[in-house]
Amino acid sequence: MSKTQLPDSSIPSQGTRTIFDPSSLIAQRALDIDASGIRKVFDLGAKLKDPINLSIGQPDFDVPEPLKERMIKAIQSGKNRYTPTQGIAELIVPIRHQVMESTGWRDPGVLILSGTSAGIMLSMCALLNPGDEVLFLDPYFVMYRQLPRLIGAVPVAVDTYPDFRLHADRIEAAITPRTRMMIICSPSNPTGITLTAAELEAAAQIARKHKLMVLSDEIYDAFCYQKHESIAPLLPEQCIQLKGYSKTYGMTGWRLGYASGPQVIIEQMSKLQQYTFVCAQAPAQYAALELYQSHGVDMTPMVDAYRRKRDMVVEGLAGHFAINPPGGAFYVFPQVPGRRTATEFVARAVDKNVLLIPGQVFSGRDTHFRISYATSDEKLKQGIRILNEIADSEA
């Protein structure tokens, strides 16, 4: 071989540069999902000076002191390592007892989650194959439409306009041989509508008839301004119940919730959690023990405050906007007056320093907008005044 080494033609010569576009490697499943319209508004809010922010879907109160103290104690005492995938036994035992007491289920499985959003994802991964269909009511929480696409399933939105109630005949009409799951969320995000016992019974009958698994998202159950009704007691073998602590106790950043349901399904969800979320964060799990020991944490004053804020918004906007009065959560979903789309109306509100979420983020329609009344009374009064002024200007 010659002592003179010829350059490898596959290696760019000195002074040349290979141009590579990393976007060419992005998977189609990622491209198929839109960036959250809610996050876009959050980013916009960060750029405005002291906005009247009626867009944030989280409580405006801080985590109660007993929970913060328990969290600090857990961290300082070394509760900072991985826990069992399914969660710590000290927390699972009282949750399981609570589930059996409230649902009448005999032997439910329980999985501690990194927030109820993790439960939505894990349940879909455990139950849906590519091409399977999942039904949910429109308007809907944004994840219901996007997450099925990640696993190749098909989201099917069932229209509930104009009253946002559960219409059994519309659900029946949407069912096909590929339908496998139905999602029920009460109280609802974004409408705040709570379903009645009769509506839930109708949904349960459909689930039994078509052998559907029901995912009951009950993250807002504490913010229910009348008796909370759940579909879970009606479907002991066909329901996964999701509950959490984020909204109830203002600890959205702690990412803690739980799933309960048939043991065989919870076991599969737990197995999938090993390879995704691993486990819910340890200090938060130990902090949550405060809710089941001693005297717990009374959130009645916060719930009463939100009931009052709801009334303030509904009554304050009643003369200008059509509203279906919400029975829970901390949202109102008014209809835009006139001929503007919700996106156009929200743009006008933003120009006046009021942040809202347009309806098309949660729906196939763009006729309504979401207000979160989880803010101060002063901000609500300012927001109500400005929204009414915009409506008057377009009358």
C-alpha cells in the first residue's frame, strides 16, 4: 500500500460543510399533534404586563400548609428515591378503602400516578389498539383528542351543543364496530357542566350494551356545587376511575393522582408505567398521607369561594352572553355574541389585556370561549366589565 493515503470520498473535504435538516427525522405522530392552544395563551400572558388572566386552568390558592409541611418533612427525612411503580403501600391502602366505600367495588386495583393526565395516557396504551376508536363529548379536554393519535387510535368527538349535556342517542349514533372506549368527564373542562344520575345511567347502559370501557375523569370532583355523581358505581367491571389532588389542593406542579379499576387492567397500566413515568414523585406521595391521617385538610372554604366566583361571572355576563350555568369545576363557557368567531373575539379581548381560551381549542366549533374564574375578585370584576364592553361595541 502506498504511503500516500488518499482521502475517503465519503468524508467531506476540509472546508466543506454538510447541511442536515434535523426536522426531517421528526416522527409523523408528533407532526399530527397540534401545540396546545392553552400553552400558547400562557406564553402570551407571560409577555403582557399585569394581564387580566382568565385563561389559567389551575386554582389561584396556594397548597395548604399541612401538605407543604408534610412534603418538606418527607424530603428532609430522605423520602426522595424511587417508590414501587404502583405507589407506596401507605397511600394505596386508604385510597383503595375510599374507592370501595364510594363505588361499592369489591376488589379494585389502585395505581398512583404522575397526575391524572398520566392515567389517561396509560389507560389508552393498555386498552386501545391501532384503529380502535374512543368516544368523548365535544367540547372536550384537549388530551382526549390528541393522545389517542399517539398510539394510532382514532378520537371520535360527539357533539353536545347547544346545552353541553350527554345525549345518549348521539353517542349511539357514533358507535362503530371499532369503538372500544368512552370518556366521561364530570364536572367538565371546559364547560363546567356536571352530569346527572340519569345521564350517567344512560351512558352506562350504552357501555354495557356495546362492551365499552369507560374512562371516568373526575379530577374536578371536589369542585362540584351539588352532590357529585360518578358513573363508576354503575360499571364495576367496565370503568377506570381517575382522581387527583392537583386541582383540589392547588398542587398542580406536584403531579399526583390515581387510577382505580379492574385489577387486570390496573396491572397492565402499572407495567406500562414502569417504562414511561416510572413512579409518581416520592415526596408528593408521602405528603398526600396527610389527607388520610389526622384530621385531613378541609377545603370547604375554597369550594365555597369558587361557587361565589362562578355566580359572579354568570350573573355579571348574563345580559350580554348566552351561558349554560356550570355546576362544577372553575370554568364558564360563554357563547360569542354576534358573528365573530371565538378566536376573533379572544383576539379583541387580548388587545384589552384580557386572556381567554378560544373554543376551537376544546371543540370542533369556534363559537364559545373558556373563562377560568380561578383568580381574584378584582380581576374578575375587571374582566367582566371589559368583556361586556366588547359585546356592547359589537351589538
